[in-house]
Amino acid sequence: MRSLTEPLYIGANGMLFGSRFPQDTYEDFCNLLKSLPKRLCRRPFWSFPSSLARDRLLQRISDYLEGANSATDDKLVATLTPLFKEHNIPTMAAASSILMLMSLLHQNKFNVTFWLFAWLLADPTALAAVRSEIEKAIREGFGNFQTFIAEANPDKLDSPSFALLNSAVLETMRLATVHGGLRFAAGDFDIKDGEKTIPILKGQYVVLDPRGAHLDENVYPNCEKFVVDRFVESEYRGDFAATAGNPYFPLGAGKHICKGRFLVLYEIKVLTIIYLSLFDIAPIGRGEGSSSRWKPPKPSPHSLGTIHPTADVLVRLRPKPVL
């Protein structure tokens, strides 16, 4: 679903790296992203296309950094480039740092956005409910779509008016997360596990399994199913409050929690609102007959951070009249 992820790529890069950043690098970036699980897991694969894509990306980013002008550049790049020079960091090494930042910024967000729409498309009732909520929220909270574009902000999107959309995003992240974690015990402490207590001694390592917690049937009934309203509360409290009291780690936890979590949530919500406001969307390949039901692609067994799909989804977009 390139029509979803390319706008995210261009918008976030433009916001963070400024107007000079080369925005025609989307295809090379995606080619590199697809290879990362196999690269990091040392799986055999044909690496030549993604290696060439990486080389092209690094060259484009290097040209971008070498053309920096602190007097006229946007804020972030005007701050970064003097730091690279101050610490004598070669341009190619600096470009690699920027590329790593881009991977952290986009990879999991792309996958979460893909699965959000794939699972909504597989459940027409859920899709219709989210679309209906968006239309009502824009009509009652902003008046029209143009005003929404001009006035939307994180606080306004984190409100009871978008409770179902918020729930759909949180539910997608619960199901799509496959990362793990490792912590070193700086002192003795106990972990509560229901009625049991697990002693952890200073110097021991604790391996975290967020996916195991997210797919615990005792915590999340129908845990392997996408339930669009799972995190909708009768009294909406916003943000991640709907997950309070349950294990929920798509964005990490503690002092190492994802620093860009609010930006990511806002990006996905804004994109979903714009997409469903502008287009009627249907997957291509839906079977014929009343009993036919389109199914999303299977998750890849070679995934990193979040589930990677085994295939893309082609969709048919029909423009909608917008008030």
C-alpha cells in the first residue's frame, strides 16, 4: 500500500530534515528496509539490489549534508551539521547515522500502518465504524475537512471523538509487535506474576517477551483476533490510558520507552483520517459472492520489531466528495 506509506515517508522527512532533503528516495529506502530482517538474522538472500539501494541512499544523504547552510537550512539539519563537523565525523559516517535515524523513524510505523488498513479492510464492519466516527468527529469538532487540515493537533486527535480510531491503532500495535528486550538487574527485586513472586538477583539478566504478553488469552480474550474496539473505554481518558493495568509494550516501557511515540501515533491517526475522508477503499482480489471475504496477507516469519507482510496489498481508491 504505497499510497499509505510514501506520504508518511515524505511528510516526516520533510518535517525533520527540512525542505532540501531528497524526497525521491522512497523506493531505495523500502528496498533496504525489506532486507533488514534477513541481514540482521543472517539469513541467506540476494543482497545485491538492497546493497545498491543503500549505496544510493548514502550518496544522496551525503550530498544533502555537504550542501548544508546553517544560515538558511531548517532547524534540525542546521543543528546537526555543525555537530558532525565539530566532532570531525566524516560525511559518509554522518550519512549512515541519518539513515539509521530514518530506519528507526519509519520501519515500524510503515508496518503498523499497513496492518491497520489490512485488518480494517478484512473487517468491513470495523472499517465502516471507524469511517463513521471520523466523519462525525470532523463535522462536529471542526466543521469541515479543510478546517481539520488547518487546525488538527495531537490534543484534538487524542479526544473521545476519536476513541475508536485510537483503539484501532493501539490494537494494531498490540498484534503487530514482535520485538523483545533485555534488562540487567542493578539490584535485587521481585517481579509479581499473579499470586506468585519471582525473585530477581542483582547481576542477572531479564529477557522480555512483549508478544507473549500481548497474546495472553487471560489478559486479552480472543487475543489473536483484531478487535477494533478493544481499547475503547466508557470514560475516555486519552493517550495510552486505555491500556492501563494490562501488559502493553509496543513502544517499550520505563526510561527506555520510545521517545517518538506521540509523533508516531499522531502521524498514523492523521494519515488514517485523511485517507478515509478522501477515498473509498477496497482491496483488489476480493472474491465474488455473499460468502466471499478478502483476507490480508500472511505475516512474514522473518520480521523485525513489527510484523512484516509476505505480500503487498493492492487497493482500489475512489475519490469521495469532501465538504
